[in-house]
Amino acid sequence: DAKTTQPPSMDCAEGRAANLPCNHSTISGNEYVYWYRQIHSQGPQYIIHGLKNNETNEMASLIITEDRKSSTLILPHATLRDTAVYYCIVRVARGNKLVFGAGTILRVKS
Amino acid sequence: EPEVTQTPSHQVTQMGQEVILRCVPISNHLYFYWYRQILGQKVEFLVSFYNNEISEKSEIFDDQFSVERPDGSNFTLKIRSTKLEDSAMYFCASSVRDEANTEAFFGQGTRLTVV
């Protein structure tokens, strides 16, 4: 599985956009980029995933660079409830497990 | 909104005892997983399960662990003889398909404390 690199922590002001970067320079053409988050010790929560194109859903947007070596998760209007650990995961085309790293601790502050 | 349900939320057991952690996956999902997270550490994959068989397991998933789908709705993780180091959050997950383009949804976890 391709390895991902994320900053250990980030701060964001409430109401502002939170932009969480992820590097995955060894990603293969058939591997997807997934984002999950974990609030306290709750179960990981699925946010979004993509292959090549930018994706948007009700929670967030995912911007993947053209060379696919990095991506950015955007929470457009962060709230205090978005404080969590955010995991960027590259998932192989065959095989179904998720390999979690240390993630980025996002602190949203009022 | 459909969700993965896990019971109990917290289980305390004595070392050497058997425990069974229970999960009810989302109803139309066919692929089931267990992960664990020791306090302060990463979420780790344990096992995946499909069509009443283990699809993949990690090195953590040794002979002390087993999984079962005893009926049409439950998916269980059994630890035969618990050790102190089995203390962790255990998360069940499920997905519709076994494809890279298919997200898995997690339950809220069972906190297992071995004393």
C-alpha cells in the first residue's frame, strides 16, 4: 500500500475553511485516496474518497493534484464538532483493508 | 441512516477469560471487518470476512481470535483466552462490496478492558 504523510496537527478558526494536506507520492494508478476522521475514541467516520477527479459531498471536498501525488481535504466551514483526528488513506484496488496512519489532529477553535 | 451497531459498549473481563464482541453490520452489506485500537495507538486491521470465510487476516489475528456470522444479522469476534494486552477499542466495519471504490462504515466500538 502506498504510504501517506500528513502533518501531525493543525488549528483552524471556527467558521473558516480547514484545509488538510496529504502526500502520497508513491500512489499507483489504481489506488484510491480515502479520508476518515475519528472523534475522541469513537469509530472512524467515512468522509470522502476519490481516484483522480476532485470530489465533493455534504461533508467535504477532496482536491487531488493532477499527478495524484498529493491531495487536500477541505472542510468549508469548520465547526467545533469537526475537532478530530483526520486520516488520509490510500487504498489498493484489490484487497479491502484500510491501513491507518497517525493522521492529523485538527483543532477547531472559537 | 443505516449504521453499524456494536455491543456491549464496554466490556471488562478477567485475564484468561473468553469474550465475545458483537456487531450488527448494515443490512445489505456483505463484507465485514474487525479493527482494534490500543489506547494512544493507531487503528489496526484484524480480519475481513465474506461469505462465511475469512478473506484476509493480520498478524495480530492469531489462534486466540475467531470470527463468526452465527445468523443473518450478527457478526462476532471471539477472544478465547484474553491477555492484558488485548485491552483496546474494537471496531466492527462493513461494506457493500470488496472494491477499492467502496467505503466501509464503522461502528462506535467496544472498549475491552482485561484486568
